[in-house]
Amino acid sequence: MSDQRQKVALITGASSGIGYAASIEFAKRGYKVFAAARRLEPMEPLKEYGVIPFKLDVSDLDSVKNAKKFIIDQTGDKYLDILYNNAGQSCTFAALDVSDEYFKQCFEVNVYGPMRLVRELGPLVINAKGAIGFTGSVSGIVPFPLSCTYSATKAAIHQYAATLRIEMLGFDVKVLNFITGGVKTDIEDKRSLPSTSIYNIPEMEYTLRERQQMAARNNPMPAAEYARRVVNDFEGARLGGTLNYYRGKMATFLGTVLWWCPRFFLEYILLRKFKMDVVFAALKVKYAKQKLD
């Protein structure tokens, strides 16, 4: 790869939080940065850093194909050094409550979107002998209550990244998976408990609120600091090197705990932290003399 060619980066989910901060960090380091999201207006200030914002819906194949064409047209070449799959969709619902619409939307953005981008833009990354990154989550390894759908999407993308890494080795393309802890972003799911929920009791209000605001309540890492570390990881990545990078508040701790903590003890801790034990006691009383439909 010629030293004269300006490196090119594409960051999805760049309208706020991690993607927004990463776009600035890559731009400061001399990359030609394409910042992509469904909403253009929040990305307008990125232009001050030389970033090129454009509209992209990762759940739409035509939009992804248009993104590839746009990058080629803007650069005049077929290189992409960094493909950072960061766009994410939260989903804080119990398994018995989440609708088809909600879990399909979550998988479309968190799993199928990155898969589309890798398939369609992968050849450009291969041309550059570049790197592909994914924003994973500690929710993909820790069974947080009310996180069945979101956790499933992150566990899926973790394994996708692990397998993609093997498939890309022959092309000299690096693959990085960022198992992300608390970061100051606006990904919080603010949707309320469905009125028809089996958990629709007063005791559940605390659990839902605590789960939705878990990251915000635990002194999350600033997005700019997270982005600085992630860009360092991209630039320091090597073939056969690290796959999973633990970044964000509590990420390393939680990843380490899972190595030695028995599952029954982990479940006990989670039940107490989110007061699910209180919820279950109330549910047993409520449904003691009736059958569920």
C-alpha cells in the first residue's frame, strides 16, 4: 500500500456517541473519513473536521450498495482501510414481551447490517489490506436480565467476527471485535413495559429502569476516550493478533470474572443487583391462583 495514498475509513452509527467520536478521532489522524447514519443533521458538525457525512441505513441493501458507490466516487479509487461496524440498536425487553417488530429491528441493525457491509465493502478492504471492526458488548457475554434480544445480537456478532477473522487471514485483512462496557452514549432504550406483560407489576419498575440506565448510572467512559483507544487498536492491529478488545467501563472486569465465576453465582449476583428476586416473589403471589394464557 502506497504511503502517498490517504487512508480511508467508514464508520457507521456516526450520528452520536461512539461513531461520532470515532469519526473525529480518525479524521484527526489524517484519514479520509466517511461518517454514516440514518440521520444527516446530527453529523453536520463533523464537517468541521473534514469528515464526509452521508445517509446510510444498514438494514437496507440498496442503501449499503449506494454507500459503496459513494465512497468509490468520492475517493476515485477502490480502497477502504477501515470498516467500522458501529451502528447499534438497543432492545430492553423480556423474552416473553419482545414483539416480532422489535426483535427483527434489533437483528437487522446489530447483525444483518454488519454482515451486509462486510459482504458488499469487503473487497475494498481487501484491496487496502485493511481492518474490519465491530462494536460488540459485554451483554454478549453476560446474561443481563431483560436483554435476551440485544444480548443474542451481540453474541452473534462476536462469533461472526471470530469466524470472519479466519476467512480474512488469507487476504491480509485484520478483524477486531470490541467487547464494549459502559460508554457515555444515547443508546438507552426508553420504551416502557408493555401493558400486556407478564411482568407488569409495580416491583418491575425498578428493574426496568435500572437495566435501561445501567451504563449511565455507573460512571461510563466518555465516548471520546473510548474512540481514542479504539482507533489505537485499529492502528496497532496485526494479522494473528488480538481479536477481542475489552473497552469501556467494567468491560475488562466483567470479561475476567466470567473465567472463574460459577454460573449459579453470577446469576445470583445479577438477580440481586436488578432486584429480580423481589420481582419473582411478587409474581408468585400474583399468579399463585391463576393459569397463564
